[in-house]
Amino acid sequence: MVIVRNDLPGEKQLVCYVVPKEPGTLADPRSVDSLTGSIREHLRTRLPDHMVPTAYMLLANFPLNPNGKVDKVLPCPVLRSRSCVLISLHRAMTGKNDCRTSGAKC
């Protein structure tokens, strides 16, 4: 799933949210880097540059609203990290999706 985020005023970015087939992928940083790199390269070969997401987030699952649809309040990416991967530990511990509550700079 790809959405446009506007976490910083006047600075929009495309963020790609992915739920890997293998649950263990989230625990291994090399697997995360490999998967996000593969997705990025796959999209670069098929899309114009302005349509390729700038951040890639791996999630254990998509958060659902009470109607069973994907919740629009998805976690924001942690920018300036190697592969812009969500700090999933904070989310798992607090249950909060908004990175601004974690102290992470979006």
C-alpha cells in the first residue's frame, strides 16, 4: 500500500507500507534491507521517478478499523535511517501508531 504523507509542513512524500510474507523478516535487519531494496528496485524499473516511494515501512500486519478496512492512521516513517523502517518496538510496546508520541523525528 502506498500513501502520500504530509508529516512535515509543505513536505509531502510517498510511503510504501509492506507486510512481508515471512514474519521473521522484521527481526533481521539484513532481511529488511534486502526486502526494501528489492521493492524499491522493482518499482524503479516500472514507474517514473516521481512515483517511486521515498520511504518503505515493514509492518507485522496492517492496522484495521472496526469495519475491517485498513486504518488510515498508519505509522509515520523514521526518516534518515538506512531503509526508513518503522521502529516497531515502540509500536509493539505502546500500541501507538503516531511516531510523534514516540519522540522520533518525522
